[in-house]
Amino acid sequence: MFLRNYSTSGSSQRHKIMNPKPALAVKNLSVVFDENDNKIHALENISFNIHQREFICFLGPSGSGKTTLLRLIANLIKPTSGEVNFMFGHPPKIGMVFQQPNLMPWRSVLDNIKLPLELENDIHAHEKALDMIRLVGLTGFEDSYPRDLSGGMAQRVGLARGLIHEPDLLLLDEPFASLDALTRERMWTELSNLWQAKQKTVIMVTHSINESLFLADRVLVLTQRPGKIKLDMPVDLPRPRKDDVRYTSQFGKLAKKLREAIE
Amino acid sequence: MFTSPQPSPILGEGVQKIMKTSLSRLLGLLSILLFIPIWELIVRASNLPKFILPSPIDVWTRFLKSLNDGSLLYHTSITFFEVLLGLLAGTLFATIIGYMLAKSKTLEKILSPYLVASQAIPIVAIAPLLVIWLGDGILSKVVICALIVFFPVLINTIVGVRAVSSPLYDLMNSLRANRLQILLKLEIPASLPVLLGGLRIGATLSVIGAIVGELVSADRGLGFLLQLGDFQYDTSMVFVAVFMLIALALLLYGIVTLLERRFLKWQK
Ligand SMILES: Nc1ncnc2c1ncn2[C@@H]1O[C@H](COP(=O)(O)OP(=O)(O)OP(=O)(O)O)[C@@H](O)[C@H]1O
Ligand SMILES: [Mg+2]
């Protein structure tokens, strides 16, 4: 698969410019929820494309349909109209990281991370899970149960589980919202490093402008309900992005543009 | 020393915990041991005839006698067999039907009047009917046990399966898990605590079911022994049978507890 033979050295930006393969096309997507004869327009006429190995962020106010959009892409719900087309793997392998860690309380850290591989009957599940545990810095906690983990650790388990089966597409729904500021910023760096190493296509939902600028190649802003795409902005900040990227003038300019778009 | 409110700095927390649990076990044992002399005392003070209230020694002697002639083991194993088979059958049907009801509101609407009505009929009332229909052998008792076990396990299955967290369903579906994988890796482990709670209630009820069936009509089992003792004014025998029933219920309860320890060790 493309993830395997991709060299981790070299700039991802350069790679993308040289070879932008489409990954996903969303066309005229609308979702109307029917709740006791009360019609809720969650998303209206959403269209966008993503390239392979691109990292995009969705920003938007609460209730603008961000989670709904991820659920549509993961095929957990059907749109009222419009379509989601994948340009690779039929059907594509998806890794999903939820706003809450969403771990199985009866499984240890190791077994939680192993789950996606178990479902594929991967005989190397155990070794791969141990590798992943090392990668997210949870060595020594293999046999702990979720109730014994801190919020940040649980979230890292969720992240490891989302990545372990080498998905074609990684969907992240405000994965760091429940963390304290310090842990959150450490997780940005971790995720950024993971993404550089594994080169997945990533769609991430967030409330944080800083987070989106630190991580994404492109940021899309959704409007109040019903959610429409208000802004589709490339983030031309050099990678790898270090903490101090936030104090550059380019960062400030992009942040201002996003803040204005969000209202 | 055990009840010292200050945590001892020398003993680790684990050691203290073990001491506390062994202390509470000791208290349980003590209350049982105390019960026997009090019983003996009551027998002596009241001077009641043996066929109304036998002394602990009478019961012990009777116990040894029935143990030696093999009759006690025989009747106990019959009842145990009925209880276990009824429990297994009742649990099996209840979990399968409960799962289907949990998954389908329509099915629940269709079946729930019958289920509630079946619960309104006391098992004692239909036990004679079942004995008439199924004969006075083991089968009728197993069916009575299964019936009495059915409802609590059914309810717990429905509650347990309905309570499975929907974000975890999202997780399984995003990984494109099939129905069987969702059942085995999500629904069963997630509802197991509630399910085992139902089994715990069912285990004790099953013992009652077997005795009800045997009291209606039987030529073996602890219920039969109980009735025989009653007819023959052999009250010590009745006591022995009652104690064996308690032991049976405790044994099953212990098995469920072991299952919980084995499968729910992730819970506190
Ligand atoms: N299954 C559903 N049934 C009915 N309404 C729903 C459903 N899921 C979402 N909605 C509604 O759709 C709208 C968008 O919800 P969604 O969860 O996608 O918003 P969001 O952008 O993720 O918000 P937040 O930032 O608070 O997480 C909300 O008004 C919500 O109430
Ligand atoms: Mg959301």
C-alpha cells in the first residue's frame, strides 16, 4: 500500500506539490435531521476535495455540523443529498479518533489499541500494538485499564488505536478538547510527528485556531447552522512547525483571517 | 489491633486490605459458630420434643447417617442437576430472546404483554400443571427452574444490551466490523456485568424452582427428602435437607462470583 513504500524523509510539502493525488471528493452534501417533525438542517451544500497525505482542519462554531461531517465521511450516517467519493481503497480503511477517548473499559491499553487489527485478523497484532504503545509514549501501561489512565493518556490510547491499522484516512473529532493546555500542546507535537512519519490523509475537527494552524495544510471554516463552507485557506507555514511558529508574522496574519471568518 | 483507625506505617496498604477482609470473614464465621450453641441452648431451655425442634447434634448425627448410606449425596446430586440444567436452559433462552428484544422495539411491543403476564403467574400455581404435562421425572423440574430463571435474566439482558454505549458502536462501525464481531467484541463484554447480575439472581431462584417442582411430586431429590422427613416425623432429616439446599444456593452464588472475578476484573 502507498503508506508502506513512502519514504519518511524529505518535505511533505514538496511531495504534495510534485504529486497531488486526489483522496476524497465531497459533493453538494446536505444533511437534514428529522427529530419529532422538527427539521434540523445540520449541513448545507458542502463541497471540497482532499489530496492524499493532506492534513486538513475544520473550524466552526458549536452545532455547525462538524461531527456530522466526520460521521458522514466514516459512513456512519447517510446524507440527505449529495455524495462522498473516495479515490482510493474500496472501501477505504478509516481510523477515527473521537472527542472523548471512547475506549472499551474492559480492555487493557494494549487490547484497546489492538482492536482494529483484531477485526482484520492480523496475526501480528500484538507486536504492532507494542510498537504503537512505544510511539505514543505509553510504555509500562500496556496492562492498565482505562479507568487508571489520566485524560491525556486515554486520549493517546485513542490516537494509537486510530492509527494502528494504517488507515487510508484519519478522522479526528476535537481529539484534544478535553486536555489541559500543556498536554494539548505536547499532543500537537506528537501528532505532527506521527503524521510526518506515517503520512496519512487527515481530517481534523477543532475549535482552536492555534491548533489548526499548527497542524494543518489547509483550514476550512464552517458557518453557524446550517453549516456551509465559509473559507478554504491554505496554511503556507514551513514544516516541521516548532512552538515558536506562533510568534511569526505569517502565523498572526493567518490567525487573524480565521478569527474574522469565525465571527 | 486490627481496628486501629490509624493506618499503620509499617504495613503496606495491600496488607491492611487483606487483614480487613480476613477480619470481616472471621466475623461471618464467628456469627455462624455462635448460632449453633444458641440453638442448642434454645432446645434445652424449651424442652421441645425432637420431632418439633431437633438439636444441632441430632441434625449432625442424621447428616452423617444419610451421608454414610449414600442417600444424601444421591438426592442432592439429583436436585443439583435439575437446578444447573434449568439455570443453563433458562439463561440460554433468556439471553437469546432478550438480545432480540433489545435490538427490536417492534418485537418487544409484540411480546411484552406475554412476558409481563407470564411473570404475573406465580410459579407455584403452574408447577402442578407442568408436572401433569411433563411427568414427575426430572424434566418437569428442569422446566420449572428454567421458567423461574428466565425473567430476571431476560430483563437484565435487555437492560445490558440497551446500555451499550453508542460511541462504541460508532467505533466498531467505523472499523467496518461485522455483526458477529460487534456481538463478540462489543455487546457481550459490555453487557456482561449486568448479565452476570441477572445470573446471580437466577442461580438462587433456580434452587427454589427445583424444590417447588419436587414438592409437587417426585420420588427423588432434596424436595422429596424434605417431604419424606416431614411425613415420617423425621425433623432432623428436614433440617439436613434445608441445610443442603442452602449449601447448593451458596455454591451457585460462589460460582457466579468466581465468574465475575474472572471476567470483570477491570471493574473496581
Ligand atoms: N443524530 C442526530 N439527530 C438529530 N440531530 C442531530 C443528530 N446529530 C447531530 N444533530 C444536530 O445537528 C447539528 C450539528 O451537530 P454536530 O454534532 O455535527 O455539531 P458540531 O459542529 O460537531 O458541534 P460541537 O462543536 O458542539 O461538537 C446540531 O444542531 C445537532 O443537534
Ligand atoms: Mg462535535
